[in-house]
Amino acid sequence: MPPVLSSFLTSLLSFTALAIPLTSPQLIGSQRDDHGCVLDGGYQWCESTQSCQRSWETPCTTYSEHQCSDVMCMLYCEHGHLQDSHGCPVCQCKPPPPPSPPPPPSPPHMVPNNCQTWYDGCNRCMVRDGEVAGCTKMACFRSGEPSCLSYSDNH
């Protein structure tokens, strides 16, 4: 080997030896988290499954971070859509709410014995023997005070 080339190779090897650190290289698969998941392999700890998982292979979801998928539902629901156990809408209608109970009946007013025409607060009523026999059927927006409109001569 020519002396110039030999000298050059010796210098190069000396320089290279100085540039390379004497620490051992880190092996692939040696980086682990507190749960033992191999970080450089793409693994992460998943609380809900209590295991190391790759998120692109097995998504790690917990109930608190659950996201609803987009559902295209062409169904119109008057009372809204039902929801699944995660609170996400499903393509089913909610049933109508139960009907509200009727209002309590108003206390009966005493029809005087000698009353012939009674006003019940909305309609005019015929009276026979102190009892209402029949009334008009008006649609009332406001209720007035019941009263006797006409009396018989027999007091």
C-alpha cells in the first residue's frame, strides 16, 4: 500500500474512533413506560382494557371519553330520538310523553232551589228541582263567577 494512502487511512480511523461515543447503542424495543408497554413499538397503556395497545389497531375508549359516531337518520321524530347507553342518538323515535292528568274538578256551586236559569261561569243552564238539567256548550276562554240568572216566583 502506498505510504500516502496508508497515512490517510490511519488518520481516518483515528478520527472516526474519536467521533464514535463509547456508550452502547439503545436497542429497539427497550423503551418502556411504567406499565411495561413498548413505546418504540407504538404501544400505549389503556386504562379501560388494562393492557398495552396500539391505538391504530385497537382504539382505547373509556366511557368518559366516548365519542358518538355520526348517524345519518332521515327519520323525523316529534319527541326526539332515543339514545344508546353512551348517550349517543340512535335512529329510533322517543315515545310520546304520557298525557298530563286532567285538572282537578272545580268545587260544585250550590244552585238555589228557586233558580230557573243558572250561569255556570261559561254556559247558561236550565234548572229543574234545584238541579242543572242541561247547559249550552259554548267554548269559553275565561271562566266567570257562577250565579243564578233568573228565579221562579216561588221563594
